[in-house]
Amino acid sequence: MKNRITILGLLLMLVSFQPIFAQDHKKPSMEQIEKRKAKMKAMKRAFIGIEIELTPEEEKAFWPIYDKYEAKREALRAEHKELRKQYKGKEPEEMTEAEAKDILAKEASFRERRLEIDKGFDNELKSVLSAKKILMLHKAEMKFKKQLLDRMKGRRGPGGHGGPRGEVGPPPHMMED
């Protein structure tokens, strides 16, 4: 019962943060993007904390590990984004065979590096959390992302486009995986 009440409270909090997701037609400033990221991070932390029911001792050990892991994932996402910029707008049919092979090799490398980060994270967490709570964490992360994506989809108007003010949710770079 307590868990349902806290989840309901968290969902209400998500709704109250509606301005986080609102965008005007102009591109948001770096300051606005950083504020959105900070609010999203706070919401995700609250959601995870509720979902996996950390004790105060677990919290002290867990969050530094989690933050380190998130920083590594973010750095990898940024690097991946730069790679995609190199080939943005270029269709496979327009590429040389060498370019296509290069992209395939780099994409595989990113997936391998992501897997290594994830393995290291799980191994480090095993020293502070039970295996059950680590699984609960993975489930909570997926659930948070799904709820966020569902919320974004719900804010789109007919045809999948933004509402009257072009409101479609956080910028794509905040949702990359």
C-alpha cells in the first residue's frame, strides 16, 4: 500500500513538472537544457529510490556508484552522437563500402563498450546491494524510461506531431541510450 501511494505521489510529481517538457518553437538554451537534465535526474533518482526501497546505508553506498556509472554511459552516448553526426543524412545507398564497414565496426564497438560498462556496474553493485535489488534497479530504470516515453507520446498531437506550441518532451539527446 505504501509503495502504491509513493508511486502515485511520484506520478503526480511528474505531471507537476510539465514545464520541463514544454518547448517553444525556438531551440532551448544550454541553460534550459541543463535545468531539464537536472530535473530529469532528480525525478529518476526519486523514482529509483522508491522502486528499489534502498535503506539509508544502501543509499550512501549506491548513489556514488550509480552516478559514476551514469557519467560513463553519458560519455559513451556523447561519443556515439558525434559518430552519428559524421554520417547524418547520408543513406546507406550513398555510402562507399568502406564507409559502411567503418560504421558497422564502430557501432559494434559502442555496443561492446556499453556492455562492459554495464557488467562493471553490476559487479560493483554486488558489493553493496543484493542481486534481487540489482534486478529491481534494472526494472525501475526501464519502467522510468517507458513512463517518460509514454508521457512524451501522449503530449503529441494528431499525426505524432507536437501540440499547439510544439510540445513534444525533452530534447532527443536526453533520451538516447
